[in-house]
Amino acid sequence: MIQPKVNDPLLLQEISAEIRRSVITTLSQAGSGHLGASLGLADLFTCLYFSVLAHDPADPLWPGRDRLILSIGHAAPVLYTTLARVGYFPEQELATLRKLGSRLQGHPGREHGLPGLELSAGSLGQGLSVSVGRALAAKMDDQSWRVFCILGDGELQEGSVWEAAMAAAHLKLDNLIAIVDRNGVQIDGKTEDVMALEPLKEKWRAFGWEVVECDGNNHQDILTSIHLVQQVPHKPGVILAYTKMGKGVGSIEGDYRWHGKAPSKQEASRFLRELDKEVS
Amino acid sequence: MSRRFINRGDKPTKTGFGEGLLASGIRHPEVIALGADITASVGVNLFAERFPNQFVSLGIAEQNCVGVAAGLALEGKIPVFSTYGVFAALRTTDQIRVSVCYNNLHVVIGGAHAGLSVGPDGATHQALEDLAIMRVLPNMTVLSPCDATQTKIATQQAIHHTEGPVYIRFGRAAMPDFTSENQSFEVGKAQLLHAGDDVTIIATGHLVWEALQAAYTLKEEQIHARVINLHTIKPIDKEIIVKAARETGAVITAEEHQVTGGLGSAVAEVLACEYPVPMKFVGMPDRFGESGDPKELMKKYQLTDLAIVQAVQTLLTTKSYP
């Protein structure tokens, strides 16, 4: 059955909180992994899988589904926890993340058979090109499904992203929506210190994309932006989603040191308490 | 098997690729060719003119081309991406590794202008490392056909009768076209082209013709060389290699590629484990090429029938291990 769309804002809030809890617990069990981006992306993933994408967890390869390509493979925890929450596989399996024999690889690997994965990815700068290929195939076959590609902002320093950006506009792929996780930080520090990306909106515009900015931690704003960015025919759309790395856990929000770390058991229980406070 | 192969006339192997691609597109709308600006020079223009709706121009952006090919393959298309081998295999290695090979997608990558024989363009454009890099990638099939006729057949096989990623290598210079249009060609099955029990020459690509000429010369000296065309570098035909080593006791490899990591290494890996015999490698000795006429270059870097003959003579003096 095609996933029914959730419109109740309170329910979306609740799901995002559950996903965040699940991300913290899962990463703490795994002992390694990237906490920051997964917490920051929880609202986007909630909106996409519970309210935007046409998809069917019982039929992961349904040909008419919208495709979601995670280009930043290191945000795998938020993808896995969301897929489990929406019903692609049992949530207990999250405990196997990064363990030997698991279907939940550190970065997504399709050959391990996890349902709902659209691409094995992890080397930055490749997902948008693959998304262009899939969107192009949909156009060739007169299909109406869409391709969503989740990019990191640090990832935009890879030149190949801009090759893909050029191609998407050239090919007039209005069935392609890129979402940039603009949290402003990467492993070495702030993106603007490591390698400046601004003026980012103007860059995407100059490459021929329809650009919409939004608060990537606000469900209503995310949903409105996704609607808006698809209104221009013959142009691909990009949403610059301003998120906070570590969102939901006040003590680590915006702290780049939490990009590539997993919480210890003690940290995890502290973070879960902070999360509960935020939600209540 | 002792028949002499006749050159029907020199023809570039890239022409075979272009013809094979064109033939593959007929009644197969799922075959999509991707262009990286140099479509005419790599033989894709014929296909593009005949099937404009199955051709996508993506400009000088090879990394993106490979990613787009992966995306198309995920949706059931058969993308064929071709550009010069130096760019097709090396500019894009990470995209091929992760987006194509790790996802195990049926993408066909054409490495054009391969080898030293591309000539005057010089070292930047002479792909002498592509076989080594492509064959090390899991899931990848690596083809290196020997003449235009075989390249046409291999291209069709790569597109319609092979699973997963395929790299197929071909050259620009006009070279002898000598294999039969009705030959039996199977990916992964090497061809025995000339019988002999004194020594084995295993060659690939343009060097197969040279190996045959070497065998004809050696015959006059009563040295009977077996010649094997290893048109599939991966998966490698272990059986024919081990049998040849057992029956002839000495193996020469010949390739228009760095000695390091290519055909010679692939054969040596098999023999080291299965049946070690004395070997010699004819190929580029870990150095870059340079500008020059293809034939002059092949001579200077000893990628000729004469060099193979000399390698055989040297090897036969040390044929058995002490």
C-alpha cells in the first residue's frame, strides 16, 4: 500500500523526536558513526518519508515510487532510522548498524540487501550525478515519479557536484529536487572557513536551478519549500535547508566536533534527556 | 590451427566499437550512449545520428557522465559511455568504483585511443594504465579485443550479453584487421590462435597481431610458439593459461600497456598460484610515452613482433627453473 501522507503537525513532531531518539541510541550501540548530520536531518527525513514521497514500504521497488538518493552516505543513520520507522524493516535491526554481517553498513551498501536503499554511496560528490541519470530515465520513459537528492553543504566543495548541476539544468530536469543540508559546518570547522561556499543561492541560480531557502528544522517550512520549488517547469529545483547540526540536543547543536562522532552510553542518556526536555 | 591469419586491411579498432554500438542500438531503445564532447573521434557519432533519442550529450564532464550512467542503469537502461581511455578509466575512477561497481550496475565504458599507438598527442593521451586500474575493481569485466572485427563483436557482447560493469578498450591507429566475422567470441574465454608446444605468447589488443607475426618468424627457426588472444583480461581464462604453461613450459605476455598491473601481471597471478613457469613481459616498462608516429613509437618501446621474438629467444635459454 502506498504510504499515506501525514498532515498533522503534532504527529510529524512526534515522529521526528522518535527518529532523533533512535539515531542517538543506534549510534551509541554502534560505537562509531556520524551523529551531527543525522540529528540535523531528522525533520527533513520525517517530512520526506511521511508526507512527501510516493512510496510503499511493503513494495520497495514499486516502479512508480519517488526515488530518494542520499548523496551524503555518512548520514546513513537518519536514513536507516526513518526507513525502519516507516516500515521497511524491523526497528530492532537498527542495533546491528556497522556490525559484521549487518545490512546496515556504515555508509549505504545495496549489496547487503536492506530494503528501501536507492544507492550505495559514501564517496562525496556522486549522488547528484546518479540522480540526474535517474531523472533523465524518467523523462525518457514519460514517467511522473520524482528524484530527491540529499546533499551536504561541505559536499558542494566537490567539483563533480557542479558538473551534475550543469547537466540537470541543461537537460531541463524539473523532476529532480536537490536538498542541501546547509548546516554550515564540516569536519574541519565552519564551511566558510574551510572553503567558502557563499554566495550559495546565487551559485545555484547561475547554474540554472530554481532555488528556495528554508528552515530545515521546521516541518511547515520544509513542506512549503518542496511545494514551491517544483512550480517552475523545465528547471530542476534546489532547497537550501538551513539546519542545525545536532538539532534537538541543545548542548551539541551547531558543534562541528559532533560531525563524525558517536555518543558514549553516558552521553547518549544525557542527550536523550535533553531531547525529552526540548520536546516537552 | 596452424593457418596463417591474413590482414584484410588496416582498420582502427575504434571503428569496430562504433559499428558494434550502432548495431546494438537497433530494436534496443534501452541502449543509451553518453557523449563527452569527442563523440566523433571515439566512434559514437554513427549511433548518435541514427538514434538521436538514445544519445545524450553531457559535455567535458566525465565524472558526471559516469554518475549519470549509473542512474540510467538503475532504471533499466543500458548506458554506454565512451571517451579517451585516459579519461574514461582514470579521471573517473572513484565514480566507477562507487557509483558503478559497488552498485554492480550494467554500465559499458569504452576506453578509446588506448595505448601508445594513439601517437602524436603524446603521453597525456596515451592510456597505458587503464587495464590495471579497471581490473582491480570488484564486479568489473575488462575487455581488450585485438582488431576492428573483434571489437565490433566484443562491443555487442558487452552491451547485450554481459552483466554488471564492463570496460572495453580500443585504439585509434589503423591496425591489421584479421579475425573472422564468424569467429566464436565469448567473454572470459581466450582464443587459441596458433598452435605450438615450445613456448606460449599470450597477447592482448594490438599486440595479438604482433604475436602472430612473431610466431610465424619463430617457426622458420623451428620454434613452435603457441599464441593466445586474451581478449578478456577479467574474468581471466585460467584454464587456457595453465594448460599452456603445462604444455609449453614458458610464457611471454605482450600488451600495449604498463607491464605493471596489466595483462602480464594478471597472467603471472594465475601462474604463480597454479603452475609457475619462466615468464617474460613485453609492455611499457613503467614509464610515460611521448609524441611520435604510432609505428615509430611501437618500435622505440619494443612493442613489436621483433621484440616478442627476442623475448622468446632469451626466455628459451632459461626455460626451466633450476
